[in-house]
Amino acid sequence: MRDRQRGFSHPIPSEITPQEVWRERRQLLKAAGLGALGVAAPEARAGVARAGTLPALPASRNAALSTTEPLTPYDDVVSYNNFYEFGTDKSDPAKNAGTLRTRPWTVVVEGEVHRPRTFDIDALLRLAPMQERVYRHRCVEGWSMVIPWVGYSLSSLLKAVEPTGNAKFVEYTTLLDPARMPGQSDPVLQWPYHEGLRMDEAMHPLTLLAFGLYGEVLPNQDGAPLRMVIPWKYGFKGGKSIVRIRLVERQPVTSWMQSVPSWYGFYSNVNPTVSPQNWSQATERRIGEGRFGGLFTPRRKTELFNGYGAQVAELYRGMDLRREF
Ligand SMILES: Nc1nc2c(c(=O)[nH]1)N[C@H]1C(S)=C(S)[C@@H](COP(=O)(O)O)O[C@H]1N2
Ligand SMILES: [Mo]
């Protein structure tokens, strides 16, 4: 399962099967009224839903930037996660992320800016009006979800620090805390987790600084107290539990590029025709879709830019997306 030599542990699709079996079992338990797993599943179809387990984070729906597809049930969004700081199995973050302390929390915004600042999380929560945005979420492993995030455009924060003319890229970094993040003792990645965007990608209105989901603050396993969400890119670009945002002149080298350079490029735009990994990106399995954990549900066709091409294709005009993957 784990490819130790390459320090890599994203499963290939054939290895996802035990997980699907687990999901199926859970669905059956649920049908029998036994399988709540301590998390209340909300009605997922009814607009601005609230899960009711964490503090509310009021927001108004930005319909123009939201998909109307059915939401992935809250139960799945908070129990099927990638957050390697808390383990590499999908169920590990929900079990282990309780140790993360999200107060006090500060975010340093620095580098090529005229007004570098350290923001307290509570100041960040008030920086711009909170919006709910329902985005498609596509993991490079081949699964997808539809999640009602709460947050505001990263551009609101970047404008507040006044980027200099030299700011060409943004690098963002997750908390480093091996005492509370046991996965950081595992050299599977170069910690702390760091990811990046080109400046025009970071300033794009779709790029979200998320503080919540389903009308509440983020559960720890989804990246509390704040994380990035870039819906036209693979999920791993969406760094969790961010403590540092640095504007830089040179393209950053990200954790995944360091780990498996042939598989992970800087852009990592969702693209069904480009599969640098040794599995295809052409199709995806929508989590929570169909009965029995989706075991017999046909896979969906993955769309270029995850279906956000009308908004973002112009950012890449003239680029060879095969080479710059
Ligand atoms: N710090 C950190 N951020 C991370 C990850 C991680 O392991 N560590 N996993 C990424 C991957 S691979 C995905 S698909 C998404 C998953 O987000 P979700 O668990 O909220 O669905 O988080 C991304 N952000
Ligand atoms: Mo992912």
C-alpha cells in the first residue's frame, strides 16, 4: 500500500476497494438505525444546511459562484478526509484531529507586500463578509464531493496587505506541530505541508479562504480554523490549518512536488486528459452518491478544470497544459 521508497501513500484506485466496503457496511448499519458514528447526518438537500455539531458561522449564499448539484452528506464530508498530519487512512483525521488546538491562532501574511501583518483568527473572521459557496471538490485519487463552504475570496486578504509589483506567486503553509499532529513524525511529506498558486490564480474570485462548511466553523479534520479551497484544482492544493501566507517572486516548490515530482506539477488543474500519475483522471466517483456506498453507481466523467472552465480557462491561455500539469 505505502510506497516507502518514494515516500508516497496516495492509494491507487484498486486499493480504494476496502474503503468502499467499509462505506457499504456503514450504509447498511445506518439503514438499520445503528451507524450514526456519533455524528448527526443533516438533511443535505435543503439549501444552507447546518449540521448542528459546531458553532454556527452565518453566511449568505453566493449563488453565482455555487453549483446547484446535490450536496455531499455532512457525515461523509467530516469522516472521509485527507489530512496526513493526522494519519494516511481516510478515517484517521476524524479520529485523531481532536488534538488540534485552534485558539489562539494567528496567520502571518508576509513577503512581497507593502503591509505585512500578523492576523489573529478572530480578526480574519471579520475581515470580509462571509459567503456560502457550494463547490465541487475533486481529489486526485479519483473521488469527488460537493461541499457548501463558508468563507471569502482570498483576494480580500491579499488586497489588505497590498502586494508589491514583485509578487508573482503565493505560498501557504500549514501548522507545524508534531506533538499534536502525529503524522508529522512520518516522512511521507516534507513538513509543514506547503502549497502555492500563481498570483492571478490566488486573486481569482473563486479562490476561497474557507473558515467553515455546512453553516458552521470547520471541523478540525477539514482544516480548522482556516484552509484554502481552489475548486478547479485537485484537492491537495487546498492546504489546511494555514498559519503563513507568503507572497514571492519565484514559483514555490510544493510538498507534493518534492515528494513525487513526476506525479505532481505546480498547477495541478483538474484535467481528464492529463494523468501524470499511473492512474487515469478521466472519471471520478462522487462520494455519497447512490446506495451501498456507491459500489454499483457508475463513475462520472471528470470535466476540464472540474467544470469551472468558463471562469478560469483564460488564466491558462497559451499554456501547454500537458507540459505544465
Ligand atoms: N495540511 C494538509 N492539507 C491538505 C491535505 C493534507 O494532507 N494536509 N490533504 C489534501 C488533499 S489530498 C485533499 S483531497 C483535501 C481534502 O480535504 P477534505 O478532507 O476537507 O475533503 O485536503 C488537502 N489539504
Ligand atoms: Mo486529494
